[in-house]
Amino acid sequence: MTEIKDKSLHLFLDELASKAPTPGGGSAAAFMGAQSAALTSMVCNLTLGKPKYAAVETDMQQLLEQSEALRQQLTGMIKADVEVFDRLMAAYGLPKDSEEQNATRSETIQTQLKEATLVPMACAQACALAIKLSRIAAEKGNLGVISDAGVAAMAGYAGLKSAALNVYINAGSLKDKDFADEALKELEEILTLSSTEAETVYRIVKEKL
């Protein structure tokens, strides 16, 4: 079976639009984050080697390495979201004809719900990093493509907010309230900091246009 990352964009969008439950919003969130990292890489690639930007050559090379590693990480999360959703649905489909079966089913569901909370949380963290990286691109990158650094920030923020929704929906069904509360606390901190960061990048870019 062909992985989502190896399919054409057209086919990926067709699958998003279909009746199939996956890929869904979680995969779309990861894709948004991957686009953010890719745009930061683009700014780096169009800055490196330019005499005008020789002073930031080392910084941009380091940024490119970070953004490319992050792009690969977020691309992998497209598949991870599909897999964790499929496991959760399989857990809900377990038999519950006896007390023992019902107990096993309930325990399995809760285990998979934790995983289904952790996967989008990791995506949210990665998208937050994508926003931070886009700021460096906005501050030091080639002015000819500076708007792309702004789009990188907005794509990263969209991915973050989208991943957050998947954290909320799964954490809300957890019986382990300590785990859920800790996850939601961390998420709120990420959202608060990243909201400010994304707006800062947008302002930096706009002022350079």
C-alpha cells in the first residue's frame, strides 16, 4: 500500500474529501506543518550563496538543516495520525459480550486514546518549532522571498491550531484525568507562546514588504 507521503497532492486531497475517515484533520495538520518547514527551507535555499547575505550564511545553513529535519518529522506524522486513528477504531470494534471482554475493550480504548492524544500533541510541538524557525527566516532571509517566511509562520500556526483540536477531542474522553490535564496544560502553553510568535513573524515580514 502506497504511503500518503508518496501519493500525489491531487490524490491526497481526493482522499481528504472522501467518505473514508482517514486521512483526516490530523494528517492535514501535519501537512500544514510540513509546508511551513518547507517554505522556511525555500527561503534558506534562496539566501545561501548570495553575496548580499554572506554575513548570515552560517546561520541560514544551520536553519536549513533544522527546517529540513523538521519537514521530514512532520511528513512522517501524516502517516502516524492515520495509524493511531485506525488503532483507536479497532479498539472500539472489540467484542463486549462478556464482562471480561468489556473490560479488555475499555482498557484498550483508553490506551489508544492516550496514543491518539500524544500523536497530535507531538504535531503541535513540531508546528510550534516550525513557527520559531520561520522567524529566523523572516529576520535574516532574502528579502526577495521574505513573504514566504510569513506564509511559513501562518502555515505552522494553522497546523498547530488544527493539531490542538485533535488533542482536545481525544483528551476529553480519557479516564486518566491527570494525564489529560497535564497534556491540556502543556498544549495551552504552546498555543499562547506560538500565537504571539506567529503574529510577530507576520509583523516582521509585513514591515519588510
